[in-house]
Amino acid sequence: MARSEEVRVTENGDGKVMFVPAMEPYCVKIMTPVFRSIGYDARLLEESDETLALGFKHTGGGECVPCPITTGALISAMQESKLSPEDVILFMPTACGPCRFGQYAKLNEIILENKGWKNGDKGITIMSPTAENAYAGLPQSARMRMWHALVLGDVFRKLACKIRPYEVNKGETDAMIDKHMDIMAKLFEGTDISNAPNLLAACVDDLLTIKKRDEKRPLVGIVGEIYVRSDPYINGGLVQTIEKLGGEAWLAPFAEWIFYTIQVRHLLANQRGISAGSIIEKAVAWFESNFFFEKQEHKYYKVADPILHDRHEHDIRTVMEAGQKYLPWQFEGESIITLGRAELFVKRDGAKAVVNASPMFCMPGTVTTSIFPVLEKELNVPIICNFYDGSGDPNKSLAPVMHYLVEAENSVGV
Ligand code: SF4
């Protein structure tokens, strides 16, 4: 069946305010300036208990938590800023597949209409690039810079995760990363980002000077739904909890989802058979993946190699191949990469445990949680499936597992 390639992205900001969900502290920080470089007054939405409560108040209660959290943050920002709805854009990427993500933008539209901030084409604009075409639709050069920003965010996060647990002087790693990310973000306010590798290299050099404790920590892989696994506010500081309990975390990167959407596009074009359209589509997907996306990713990982030599990601085809043992690729969405990445974390990266982080009611999260007991048996490591909705402390479940893993790590060779 033909799939729509709908793109709803305006090309020039004209100084309009663009609110960007703060779903993660690294990539988004460098991606937001890219919007500024094309004329938007891009601002990060703030998340707090109050904005989450506001989001729940305006949604039905059955939505997965990324929906109320972004909705509440937008309503709060609108109320505080008193901006005219005509001057505001909400950046809300969308996706297809057997889950609700594709409906967030629609639901936002209804809520904004009820608030009197939208009426058809008038009022707040929802900018909604879609996973169906790997988020094409932004002006091409900005889309490319966006990709650089995203990969750099992933690299900064990995650098922090690799050094922070071992630092002698508490807070030194985060302070250094923050400083260098501010410099990088400034670069992305403009359109010439050719100095990005040098700026990253300066950060790596600085991080290498940090004094570290010589200790062994179990590596814990984090997979799951991209918003919740990446957002420390909603996941109760999952990475920091693992570190406090004596482990080192490795979070599946943001870039994984983009590679996945390109690969699915490629597979779908194959499935449709040989037509002029599918040949062009396959060629574009192959070109983008091999000559742009992967090339840039390799470039930045090479710069970070003195620290991240053992933290490289797997090719998305390898991740999907691993996941396909448990689900067919035609079952679109995050489940297959969650399962595949979990297996690779254990089999190839040496993780001693995996955390599967999902929003409460998440459809892919529920599917993977039902399959993970099979993997747990096969891989012989603990796999902890946590669901988050902003209440309680789901990370409590980690304490006994981490205690056992830390003891086991330290008794190796004794
Ligand atoms: S992936 Fe999960 S949390 Fe995200 S929209 Fe789909 S069901 Fe909701």
C-alpha cells in the first residue's frame, strides 16, 4: 500500500517563536540553535511537576506520558509568555507504526482549539516532520545541520556517561561537558559548522585531564521508548541512579531512531517491488544512509575515539537483525530495535544488565516487556522493565540488581 510522505514544515521562521520539547538534555540543546539559524526564535519547553500536572489535566488520562508532558509544558509556556498564538509554532515530530505517537500532533491540535489558541490554519502552527520520510521536509541544509547536532548530542552524552562515574572530583565532568556544549550550541546558531570537529576535539582533550578512580563498575545498557529513556525528568534520573548504585550506563542513542526510519523506508521500497519510484526511493535511502548520515556519525566518533573507542554503535541493520529473532521488521516501531539493541548490549558490548524504559501504557514497551523474559533466559543477565508516568519511583527496582552486580564485578579474579 502506498504510504503518504506528508511534510508539514515551513521553511523560514520569520522570527516566530518555536517551542521545542525538552525531551533530552544533550541532542536537543544543540538542535534547538539550528532552528534559530533559519530564523525561528526557538525555545526549549520546561518540564516540571506542575507542567506534567497541567498536561494530565488537559488530556484524557490514557495517553502515554510523553503526550501530557509536552502538552502541559506548551500550555504553561503559552500562559507565562502571553504570546499571540499566531506567533507560535510547536515542534512535534510524528511517526507511524503500531503506537500512538502519530496522534500526538492531532491531539495537540484539538487541545489548542479548545484553549482558543488554534482555529484551523489560524493560531498556533504545529510543525510536524514525520518518520515516514526520515524527517525530511526541513530546508535541506538545516536538516543536515540537525543531523550533525543530533550525533554530537549523542557523543556528548556518551562522553559524560563514560567519565562521570569514575571522576574523583564530583561534578567536574558535567561542568566540563556543559561548558563545551554551550560553545558547540553557539556554533550551531550559525550556518557554518565546519569547526564542530575541532570543538569536540577540545572537549575530549579537556575530559582526558579529569582525575578518575581506578574501579570496576558493571555496565548497564538502557533501551526502550526514546522519550522516556532519554529524559531524566520523566525517568527519575535513570542514568544517575545507575551511577549512584555503582554502575556505568550506556544509553541507546537518539541517532538510532533516524537510522531505523531510513532502513524501514528502504525495506518498504524493496517490498513494493521494482518501480521507478521505488528504485529512486531505495537509492535516496542508500545514499543518505551511507554517504551522509553514517559518514558524519563516523567522523565525530573518530574524534571522540580516545575516550569512546569501546562505545561505538552497531549498524542499524545489525540491530534489526538481532531484533528480528523475536519480531518481524514489518511490525514497525521501537520494539524491534529495543530487543535487538538489548541483545547486542549483552552479547557484544559486555553489559551485565539491561534496563528497558517505557512510558506507562506504551504499546511497544508492553510488547517488549512480554518478550524480554525469553531474552533474559537466553542471555543470562537481568533485564529490568520499568514503566514511568511521573509518579512513584520505578527506579527502586534497580537497587537489588545493582547490589548483586557490583558485588559480582568486584569479586571477579578475587
Ligand atoms: S512509543 Fe509508546 S510512548 Fe511513544 S507514542 Fe508509542 S505507545 Fe506512546
